Amino acid sequence: MKRELTCIVCPIGCSLSVELEDGKVIAVKGNTCPRGKVYAENECIAPKRTITTTVKCKNGEILPVKTETPIPKEKMFEAMDIINKTNPDLPISVGDVIIEDIFG
């Protein structure tokens, strides 16, 4: 199986061609740096995303939040359900953790 990707690791945006066999990456072509190969392997085997969203505080203010590290792509909707049910109290400072270990 072959999969075409655009690398998002750096501004170059290399067009990557990934060969897969039995759920494993056999070859990556088109990357101009080693980071592109790592990106392609991760994206094809275990894609992850950082969630950037907002939560509504108890006083009605809207607070921008993001996950500290990327989470598995297939768990994004589950994470958003948890985040949307969270209503923190203010004050909150930049870098404060609103939800500790979202999946427990």
C-alpha cells in the first residue's frame, strides 16, 4: 500500500511517499531531512494530534487551552467530551494544568 503525505515538521512541506506493508512502514521517499521520515512513520503507524480549544470557566469567561503533549488521533473526540465538561475556577495562570492526565 502507498500513502502520500505532506510533511508538517518544518516550513519546507516536503511531499512524502510512504510504502506500507502489513501495518509497517517499508520506505519513505521525498523527505529532505531525517525529521520527515520520522513524521511519516508516526503519521502512518500511530498518528497523534495536539488539541487547541477553549473551556468556559464557572464565571462565564472563555479560556484558551491546549493539550500538553499530542494525544492519539482516535481519542480526540473522547478528549473533547472531557474538556467540554470542564468548568474551572479562576484565577488561572499560563501553564496551569486544568485537567491532570485526561485519560486517567
